[in-house]
Amino acid sequence: MFNSVEPLKLTPQQARIIQYMEPGSTLTNVVAMTVLQVGSLSRRITELRRLGFIIKDRMDQGHDGRSFKKYDLDQDAAQPAWTLDKEQP
């Protein structure tokens, strides 16, 4: 249970990441850059984890043999309530 009565205020990039992952979707750096317009996914994931979101990650391998990281919200864990910080650009 989270101690905060007020929902967390997320930046627009943080909110796009959570909205993308909430229905159980997995997020990669390529999708973050091309679809969500998020340039530094690992930094945003670190920020979200510090805010209390339970985000899992794992390494995967593409068709070309290159490794990359995938992120997803832990669907079994309670996640904090949040809202978009309207003061952020």
C-alpha cells in the first residue's frame, strides 16, 4: 500500500511509458524512441522505479543476434496511482 493520498504527478514522457505498459505491453528502446518519442528510456525507467512503480526487465535477442532490453510493468504488483503533471511541458 502506498502512503501517498495524492496521486503521483508524472512528466509527459513518464505518463506515456506507463500508459503504454499498463495493458501488459512490453516496451523496448526502439518503440520508446519511435512511437512514444522518449529518447532516454533507461533514465525514465529509473525515475519511475524511484516513484514506486514495479517494472521488470529482461534481455532478449533480435533476428540479427543483437541483444536488447525489454521492460514491462509487474501486472501482479500494486502500482501507485498517478496523474499527468500539467506544469510540465
